[in-house]
Amino acid sequence: MSVDRVAIRAGSLEATFVPALGMIGTSLTHRGEQALGLRGGLEAYADRGSTMGVPLLHPWANRLTAALPDSPLLHRDANGLPIHGVLPTAMPFVVREHRATAVVAEFDTARSPALLEVFPHPHRLLVEASIAPAAVSIRTTMTALDAPVPVAFGYHPYLSPPAGERSAWLIEAPVATRLVLDRRMIPTGDREPARIDPGPLGDRAFDDGYAGVPDGSRFSVTDGRHRLEVTFVRGYRFAQVYAPAGEPVVAFEPMTAPTDALVSGDGLITLAPGERHTAEFAIGVGDA
């Protein structure tokens, strides 16, 4: 696939992004070792929304029960629900600034009228990715233009420690409140106390949503040699923990709103014209 990539680097840590495809993070290497799960690759992501790397999920993260028009921009799950927003080809970002350690890119719905057919809220997104020797930070600012805009974006960082078997990976996930889901993986509105025991991933599998995530929360996975850490710096009050059985990836997903919030209104922030919402998370990479 012929697409332009932009790279940022500090010390032995390097991150790569593709602005034309939703500003997806396609690589994060530390001393030459890949820290991300690349799964089906960039072409599958562009063609059918098969997520990989660090994708931006927009205009909504996870599933949505809204009756949306039949659109080629939507990727649907096994129940026919649109999932993870629109395909990345509908979110072309334009690079506004690129330095050795940072890149700033912007998306405006004026350049993507097809997106407005499924999410009729004109807005602008600014993604600022910066890197230090031990972490890459991604700050996203959503600005409402001439009408109110609900905020429900998120990210899906697929972490894949390069050493050891999945079963031996050690995870830490500081969650306390789980969203109760129905058979379609949609929140029912109920919540329950929850805890993910730190320790070996073993044969555990996760696909669960959590609420009440404080700013500064740190989720991690280690393989004995490497420690990968996702810090919810600010603006992400919800999380999805995803570790599918048999696949060597773990995702600690920062979300500005819970699954289906555009329909339920649960935990949803709505911006007035001219208002903005900024959320930031970081992926740390280092020795265990």
C-alpha cells in the first residue's frame, strides 16, 4: 500500500504514523524490537477496518446500536452493529507540523462529507504525538464547529511484548467498576464492582468495559524483559480491556465515553459550538 508515513524518534524509541488513514500508529519499536501487534496489517485496516497498531476509533469507540444508513464507511461486527467508527479512509489527516520528536496533524469534517452522513456533527480533530526516550504520548483535541458535537472517540493500542509466551505475560489493570454488557456486548446501564487480578495472563481472555478510570491510571503488560505501559493521562474516564484468547496481544483502550454512549447518553460529553475536549494517553516502553 502506497501511503506516506511519518516517524518520530527519541533515543532508542521510534514511532510511525500514517496521517492519511486516521493518523493510525503503525509501529512502535524499542531498540529495534516491535512493541505493537500489527495483526492483519495496514491494508486490511484501510480496506475493512481490521484494527492493528494504535488506531483512532472515531466518531465512536467500540459498538453502536444506532440505526445508521448503509454506508461503505462502516465496519460491522458479527451482530451487524457498526464498530469502531468509520473506516480510516474517511478520516484523512493533514500534517501541520513535523519535527524529529513530534508530529501534529489535523482532520476537518469539511474534507470528508461522507463521514457527516453517519455522524452529522461538523468538527475538527487535532492529534499531537510526541516522543521521549521511554514513551510516546498522543494528545487528541476535538473542537465543535457550528453545532453541538458529542465526544465518544477512543484508541485501541494493541500491545505485543516481543519476548515470551502470551500465557506468561504479567498484566496489571487498575479497574474497579465494570460495565454490565448484554449478549451483543452493549452496556445495559448497570455497573458492578470489579477487579482484574495482577499476575500472569495465563489462559485468561478479556473483552470488558470499565468506568471511573482516574487520570494518571497505568495499565501494563510485561514479558520478563520488556514492560509496556498505557497511562491514561487525562480525559479518558472509560476503558476497554481486550485480550482475545489465542492471540498474542493485549489492549488497554482509553475511551472518552462508554460503548454505545451516542445512543444511551451514559457518560457522554457534548461540546457547544466552539468548545473543545482534549484527551491524552501515553505508551511507555522499557525494561521490565
